[in-house]
Amino acid sequence: MKYPSKIQEQLEEVEDLIKSWSVHISFDQVLQWIMQFDNDDFDLAIRILKNLNVIGFKELNKGLEIAYSKLERKAIEAGTRITHKNTIFAGIGEYSKSGNMISYNFRLTNSISEDNFKLDEKTLEYLEAGEIKNIVLIDDILSTGTSVLKEVKKLTEKTIPLKVENIFVLTAVGMSDGIEKVKEETKGKVHIFSAFEYDSSDTVISLDSSFYEGIPYQNRIKVKQQLEYYGKIIYPKGKLGFGSVGGLIVFYYNTPNTTIPLVWGNNNSWIPLFKRATRLTGISAHYKEFDKAINKKVKNQESKEQNSDELTIYVEGTTDEIFFECQIEKLNNKLNFKKIDIISLGGFMSKKLIDNLGRITTTKYLFIAESSPFEPKGLTARIKNNINELPHLYMKSFIGYVNIDELYLDEDFTKYLPKEEELIELDENEKLRVIDRHLRRRGLGMKKNLISSIIERHGNISEIEKLFASIKEKIKNT
């Protein structure tokens, strides 16, 4: 059969291209997909084919090995080396085929026991005893970060009361904006490991993307608009995919909904190039068991008296946790407890979590939340409402306890700071907000030694002493 001349001359190139993919798809299927486009858009269809990132079985497994290597290193650094007794692995979501497919591959590739993926009687015993320290959520891709944040919030409410210390998210592929969103909103509590990290230059969103290579800049907007025209018909929820990510990624078993809908959509009789798969069970299937373990701990706690020789301080994020841990000796000189535990809640001070912790904590305890001009007013008000009836106080952001002028004179830290000329026209609060945000984005939340060094060398002693005095006064009165 002779195809339209606009496509006929490119057929050989298309055939060679699909042969290079590590996913089998017939030449006829690809042609059928191309022929759905208007004649003037055949070049657009072929451009999509040329820019698709098709990830096959071998590439995916290599990625999972890389991500797991990073995960193991971080777990060792956190003092909770992964073992068959202290770690639970699960796919993300209640019904997540991707998460479970990845979990299966991940388990086989890294020779992890199947027991780590179950929640049986033994695991429940470990949970109730506070021996489960790590939860590892697995998925193929982190795009917008929305589903991860939703899952982590639920998981935090149910696992922190059971003394789970770390929530890790392990993906083969991660989009930098989504990764940054999760890190910021969980205040560094969630550690993300993506083997392959991409940004907007790897999508159709940015007009500087390689997708538009060879097209005059003034014509790129028209090409993007044509993608949106088709996308609106195929996937009304997002013309360029869920969250308008505009991705170009396909896995050998499934296609993310953040990839442009032209590839996977099937609304209004559109024939997809690669289909999206149905779903299976993920981490949410375990939530009932987590609740059982919490309720059992509550019953056990009701028969015990509070240990007044020990103190548990619950803080919002990882940076606050590290701030207190590196000052723990000085703090305890002020408070005089046998033991002080600092626990980060990952930015999720929900009513349910706060109530659960108040019911099961066996020591004296105190909630410390940030109250600074950096926090959204709605979030600050919600946290105040949630902890209002329990022992609590508010602290500044970490940067409020640092001598900024001294910090800028120390060459060991200037590479982590915004340039001074960027701060000249800002008021004091805005200046601190920019410095705080810049430090966190440079990975401050994950670098314990860096935070310790900043506080030890340039801590604002008078402000830190005021904070410790406030904590002592609050503890004395509760």
C-alpha cells in the first residue's frame, strides 16, 4: 500500500526507530497511530515518536539497582541499616499496578526477601514493638509529587506513633519539580531516590526542550498549541497529561498519565500508541493493620504510668530535628532528663497524628512547630488548631538561630548561600526567607554535618538560649 507522500518518505526512518525500542510494538500499530493525525500534523506525530523515552525491562532494572544503592547508603547514614526485621516495602497507592510491578522487579533485581513485602504476624509484632524503622514506597515514576504527598501524609499519621523513623520513596524515574515539591512539603522528612531524574527540558512544556529542536523559536508555540489541541480532545483533565507535565516517558508495561495523552489516551475513539494498564493493590492495603498496631499500643499504654525521666520532642521537619540533635547535650544540661528523643513529623501535624501521639507517648512530651513569616498562614493556623490542647510551643525557622553576618564571612558556607547582592533590597524577614529557602534547596535538610557546623560555628547563642529557656518553662508547667 502507498501511504500519503508526507509520511511515505519517512517510513523507513520510523521503522528503524521502533526497532531500536526495547518494547515490542508492530510497525502497523505505529502507522495506525500516525494516520489519526491530520495530514498537516504527520510531522508532529513523527516528532513525538523520535522524542519518546521508551524504558524497557533491562533499563528499568538497572535504574532500580542504582536507586536501591542510594537508599541503602542513606539508611546506613540514618543509623537504620535495612534488614528483614526493620523495613517494610510496598507499592504506592491503594490500587497501583505500577507500584506493584515495580515492587516485584525491585525485589528480584536486588535479592530482597518476599517477607519484606508482606504484613504478616511477625511483621505486626515488629511494628507493635517499635522495631520497624523504615518504610520504602516504590513506584516507577514520581511526576507531580501529588500522589506521593497524599500517601505520605496517611502513612505518617499511622507509622510515626509506631516509632517508624524513615519514609523512603524509591522510583526509577523522577521529575525534578515533583521531587522538590515533596521535599519542601515534608520538610525533608521523606527521602527520595530516583535513578533517572528529568526536568522540563525533557518534556514538551519548555519551548527550549530538545523536543522542539530544529523548529524556529517563533513557531514552537504553534507546535505546542497543536499538542494541546489533540490533548484536549483525548484527555480533558489535562491537555498535556496529568498535572500538565507534558512528559514523554513510556515503560515496557505501562504509560504514566503525566506523559502527553496523544501517546496513551483512548477517549473519543483515539487509538493509543501505548496503553495504560489497570491497577492492583499497594501500600494502602496495610493501613488497617497499622491501625490495629496503634490501638494495641494505646491499650498497653493505658495501664502504664508516664515516664517523667524521659522527654520526647516532636518537631515539624528534618532540619529542626537535626538542629535539636546537634544541641542535645546543651539542651539536656538545661532540662536534666535521663533521655531526650527528637522526632520529626515530616511537616504533617494533622489532628489524627497529634491525637495518636498524645495517646501512646510513654514519656513527657512537647510539640514544637515553626512560627515564622515563611509559613503559609492557612498552614500555621491549622497546626495551631491541631496542637492547641496539648503541650506545645513555637520556634523560629532554623535560620533564625544563626548569625547571618558571620555565616557570610565563612568561606566554608558561602557556596550554599544566595549572593549578598540578591538580598540588598529585601527587608529582614524576606532576606531570611530567601536564605532559608536557598539552603534547603541546596540539600541542607539531608546534610547533618553541615547543619551541625553552622550551629556550632555561627549559632546565635542568645536566641538559642531563649528557645531552651522557653522549652524548660513549658515542660515545668505541664
